[in-house]
Amino acid sequence: MSLEDYVDNPLWPVLVETVHAMIMYSHHKAYTRDMIIQEHPEITPQELSTKLSVPLGEGLVILNELHEEKSESKQKI
């Protein structure tokens, strides 16, 4: 499944809410943005979840949000 398939699922908002409630989420997102994406820009959610030892759902949400942030910053330029 592609990331878009997950985002289009009606349960996506529930997953996002659950991931945002996780204590280490903001730290994992920052580490992914600042370190992992720099070294592996095409990392998959599965690879990210393995690398961070987090659930696949957290990897999906992190990569989706970072992709959206990147798209928004490009639109502002």
C-alpha cells in the first residue's frame, strides 16, 4: 500500500490522533526530519518504523506530515 492509500482510509484521523498522543512522537518526528531524511530521503514507512523501533502507524504519520510540510514550504516560495 502507498502512503496515499492509508491517508484516504476513513480511519486515518484516528491513527493520527493516536500517534500524536504518544509521548515520544514529537522527538521521533524531529529526529526523522533532522537526521534520517537527510541521509535517506526516500525512506519508506516500514524502514522508518524499523529504524526507530516504533509502530508502523507512527512511521506513516511522521512521513506523511513531513511530506506535507515540505510541500507547503515549496508553495510559499
